[in-house]
Amino acid sequence: MTHDVDHEPQPDNPGDVLTRISERMSELTAGEAKVAQYISELPEQALLMSAVQLGDVLGASDMTVVRTARSLGFTGWPELRRALGSQLALTVHPAKRLSTRLTVTKRESHSSLLDIVFEEARERLATSRSYLDAEEFSRAIRLVTAAGTVHSFGVGVSSASAEYLTTKLLRRGIVARTAHGMGFAFADSLLGLRAGDLLVAFAPGREFSELDVAFAEARRLGASTILFTDKYRDAYVDRVDCVLRTASSAGGLTGENFPPMVAIDALVLAVGHVAPESALETSRRLNKMRRALRRQPGAAKGTAPQRNQSRTTEQPGGNTP
């Protein structure tokens, strides 16, 4: 199977932003050099800024910031920020990154903090949409609808995405389960994998031995595989059937599950279009059970739920039953 991983310009060394600045500084205009110098001297602060914010700090336009990123070989400021974030994640302790994040944003008003976080969320969604290839997305739909059982697994915090996918698929009439655990416990979760099943893994930014074992076991059994990731799609592209790339957070301001969950919503919606009868029947069954759960235990069908039972009703004369 052929995977198109070259549909967008890729920097030749996306992580080494600071080295690239040093090598290309003499080629930049005066305005671009000013932006590059700030990034080089204060990378953790620059990481948390939008192009507009960085321009304001330097007395330059946001387009100067964008042109600087492009002159350094990136497609724009968002890609430079993600590359810078990847580089700092390898060289700066997480506690120090958090301290910097809190220090840099401390001077902002609450309204500005809302703007900063929502801007990163908007940027990540836009970037993720550009990453998601239509052909690869269609392949994922076919794999889900053809699977006997869909097994979802998320590394660390990404386990929330796995749980979310399982719940959404069950509500569309797709048999699904979540594989739990790390280390030796993960091997037990893989025992349920069968030929004709589908394993969906979520691992945005790191390689894990659990992924190596899971994909090897799936291939051995004849199960299909989908990987949601960002930075490490090239590391796994030859070991899985489908890669769906979503953008990770550059500055750690928004959760890693955010774009994958939006992509899950699109995937499940498309799956519902493939098998609408099953989706509708499952929805009716789900709502029937929910209505039953709203009744009081032991109540006959059609009995309205009683409310405020903890409060007694005072009878005339001051007596209570």
C-alpha cells in the first residue's frame, strides 16, 4: 500500500530551529533578523506567542514574523512553533517549560489568556485539517466498517481519545472495546485481538514499545491498523494500514486529545453514513435504555420519577408521615 507523506512541504530538519537560525541569519532582511534573534535568545517565550503577539513585542507586523518563518524554510509561523516546541521538549525539563509558560502568561489579562488558548486551538484545528488526507481518511472509514471488532488504545493521556472513539463507535452499532494498560498489562489487552479486527492507536508525539508490539501482533494475526499521530508518522507508516495525522500543541497550551477527538467525530459521522440502518437502530436501543434508567428502581413502566424525596411533606397540625 502506498502512503502519500509528501503532500506538503517538509523542512529538511524540522526540529533544529535554533541551528537553522544561526546558519541562515546572514540571509535574512533586517526585520526578519530581528524576529529570528528574539526566537534564538528567548525560544520558550516565542513558543507561546502568535505571529501577531510576537510582532507587537518587536514593533513589527505579523507578516514579518510569517516571512521570517518562511525564510528559515518553514511553511509558516505555526510550523516553526511546532518544530521549536519539539526541540525544547527534548532539551528543557517539563517543570521548567511549565514555569516559563506561567511566567510568560502571568502578565496577560484573563481575556487575553482566553484569546491565547483559543488561538492555539484554532491554529491546531486548521493545521490538522490540512494534514488529514482525503484518501487516507476514506481508507480509515473502510477499515472501521469492515472490522469485526475495533480495539482502541491510547498512550498516556491519549487513552481519553481511545475511550472516546470506543463510545462513539458503540453508539453507531460498531462492536468496539478499549485496550488498557502499559507494560506487561498491555499484553493482556492484546489477547482479544483477532483476524479481521481493527486496532486504532493514539500516540501524538512519541514512539513506544507498546506500539511496536501491538502493530507486530496485529500484522501477525491479520488485523488492520490505524494510527493517530503527529511527529512520528514516518516511523510507523510502513507498519500500519492507515495514518491520520493531527497537529500537536506547540506550547502545551491546549490538550493533546483536542484535534484527534475532532477527527474522531468526523470519522464516526462518515461511518454512520455507510451503515445508517445500524446507526439508527442502535440509537433507538440506546434511548430506550436511557428512558428506562430515568425511572425509579422497581417502578412500573410509565411511572413518572419522583423528585425531592429527601424532603418530607408537613401535614396539617404539624405532623409528618
